[in-house]
Amino acid sequence: MIYTVTFNPALDYVIRMEKLNLGMVNRSSAEAIFYGGKGINVSTVLNNIGVESVALGFVAGFTGREIEEGVKDLGVTTDFIHLPDGLSRINVKIKAEQETEINGQGPQIEMDQVETLFEKLQKLKEGDCLVLAGTIPSSLPSDIYEQIMERLQGKGIHIVVDATKDLLLNVLKYHPFLIKPNNHELGEIFHTVLKSTDEIVTYAKKLQEMGARNVLVSMAGDGAILVTETNEVHRIGVPKGTVVNSVGAGDSMVAGFIASYFKEHDYLKALKFGTATGSATAFSEGLATKEKVEELLSTL
């Protein structure tokens, strides 16, 4: 079974308008609401391509209830922890001549509630996959990913970490199955600008030396590079298409990769499927669908 954790899920309120005029009344031309959070995105895409998962995390208030019910309505199995106080956040995303985002802070999470999450995670079994993705709310300790991975050490659980900078570096000692920095994030980790494929491979291997088993580096329109624990290096381009939505594309790539790998245990096939899934989201208004993924996969 695949499990995802979203510490700070959100209602993403997307507003489209011709132009945002500061200090004035603005009127939208279109609106939409999505259930946001990197782990939720991964679970939603997995469901869309026919793979079961369980979405874990924390929700609060009427917004939290809406997130939970909305995600369930999409077909995703949830096991959220309900916080007694506060509200799950609303993120406002304004798409005008430029994109502007206002992200909410989210509710306070107490350590006894974190212990409830730990108890749920202790029930994972050998061969299960756990996806830890995104930033950590300010109310939680900065080493929460490390605490989770330390508790699950030796249980044979495949842990995927999609995070940046220290949040990523600090978990490498626990040998995550997969990490997915993009090429810019990889450069930032090592305080450099990566200008070639060879440099990306070199620094991806440095992350392996620090403990990562497999490193998947996404490069937007330039495709992706996978450095595997079996010393293979695979590079892939992207399908042709028009990018209309970058939100969730990276999460979709993770979903596609793990869906394929844990079915066929073939890294190259997983890279292709992950790339098709990420592109399917990038080329769509919402998250990837099975039909769009299969259409793009045939072109890779």
C-alpha cells in the first residue's frame, strides 16, 4: 500500500482575471477550488491512474471538513487527524498578467496530535511506500521527517521524500528510497548553478553518497534524469504539449514513478511513466488523468 502525508493541506482558491489592480475592487473572470497539498496531490493522481493509496495528515475546522470530503469524493481513501482548534488553510492563487499567491498559515498542531500520526505510521508493513512531501508547518519541529524515518527504520518501508534544502539533506542518513529535487534545487543544495547534464548527474550522485538510494531530478521542459541505486543513469525528454498548469506537476511525476515502479520494478519504465504523468498535469487545467497519461506515454 502507498501512504501519503500532508501536514498542512489547503483549499486552493484559484481566481482568473485580466489584470490585478492593487488598492481597487477587482472582478474575476473565472474561479475554481482544488484540494491542495503535495501529499494529497500524489494520492489524487494515484487514484486517477487506478492505484490505491491512503492520504494521511491533519485537518481542522469547516475548511478541513471540506478538504476531507472533497478528497473522498475524488475516490481517495483518507485517514486524516482532526484538530480541535483552528482552520485548515485557504490558499488564494490569482492568475492575471502575473501569478500572485497568498498562502494561509494553517492550524496549530500539538505534539500529542503528532504522536497520533506516529501511531498510524507504525501500522505500515514491509513493502509499503510512504510519501513525505512539502514544507513543514511552523508549529511542528523542523526534524519531523527525520523523526518519522527514524521510527520506521528497519521495517522495509520504501520512503519517498520530495522536499528542499536542509529538510531533504537531513533525511539522507535514513536512506530514502527516492528523492526528487529539480535541477535548480539540486544546485542550491551545493551552492552552485548546474549548467550541463554531466553536472546534474555528478551532484545527484553526491546525494547518493550522502544516503539517497535513487535520485530523480526534474528539469521542467528539458525532461528528467534518474540516477539509480543500481548505478544506472537514465535521461528522458518531455512529450510535446502546451504547459497550462505547473501546480502539482512534480507531485504527479512522483505518483507516476512509484505507481509504475512498484508494479513492474523497472526504473526506466518508471521514469517514462512518471514523466508522462507529470506532463499530463502540466498540459491540463487539473491533475493528470489516466487517459492523458496513456496518450503521452505512447509518445515517449
